[in-house]
Amino acid sequence: MKEFGLLRPMVDEDLEMVLDWRNAPEVRSKMYTSHVISLEEHLAWWGRTKQRDDQEYFVYECVGTPLGVVGFTQIDYFSQNCFWAFYASSNAPRGTGSRMEYLALNYVFKELGLNKLSCEVLSFNETVLRLHTKFGFKKEGLFRQQHMADGVFHDIVRFGLLESEWQQICEEVHAKLSGNSA
């Protein structure tokens, strides 16, 4: 999968770069926590995250350039599922989200051996709604007016993807991302 880049574990040295990405207006506006995050708040989050065994965070790199973050939370090996989220840097080239999603799905299903991957997306984030659908995610729920941002209630869309569903389309997705689709 190196042609699409790689996911490497996030380390302390990544924190300031990741915070810059996370605080970019185009990223913040599509997150549950949309205020500008201070370095102290970010360091406290990272300290808590490193202590947990049900979370993993990665930096996405392509040709040695860090371009985004992929996080897995609520990893449950007994029930074989987890949640995930991602965001790209503001200077990431077009297609970065697709490459990160492809690598994330392969990691969850092939490396972690899980059966299901879930995520939640704010309903106005149409780009990510389309992206998840393209990768085979199924809409599993709608949480109406669940999230308040800037004085407005927004719906949250819950998605899920099973390992068996991913296996049915993963080669086709790989071909499309490689530019080899028919």
C-alpha cells in the first residue's frame, strides 16, 4: 500500500503540527469541538490518549510528507469493532482523504482483525458523507439535532462498514485510487 502513503503512529514530536491542522478553520468547523484548541488543552488530550489501550492515532504520510491524522477510538476486541475519524492538513493535495480512508480500512480489517468500523459525520459535511459512501459505508442512523454549533442544531449521521462489505469492494477501490479503473 506504499503507493498510497502510510500510517505511522503519532508521536510527541507531531503534536504541534497536528494542532495546527486541527485548528485550521476548515477542519474545526466540521468537528464536535470547534473552538481553537490551546497547546495546553492539546497536550492534556494527548496525555490521556496515550494512557488508553482502546485508542490509536496515526499520522498519514505520503512520500515522507505528513498530510493528515487518522484516529481509532473505542477499540473493542471482544465485539470486534471501533470508531474512527480523520482530517487532512490544509495543504494536503486532492485525494488525500481517499488514500487515508483506504489505508485506515485496511488497517482496521487486516491488521486489527476487526469486523466493523463505525463513524459519525456532521450532516453538513457533504464531502465526507460522499467519501464514506464511496468506500462502502452504510448509513446506520441519524441523530436529529444532536449537535449545537454557532447557535444552530445539526444532525449527526452514523455510518458503519463490515469487514465482509469492505472485502467485496476493496480491489475495485484500489484500482480507482491507482487510476486503473475501467
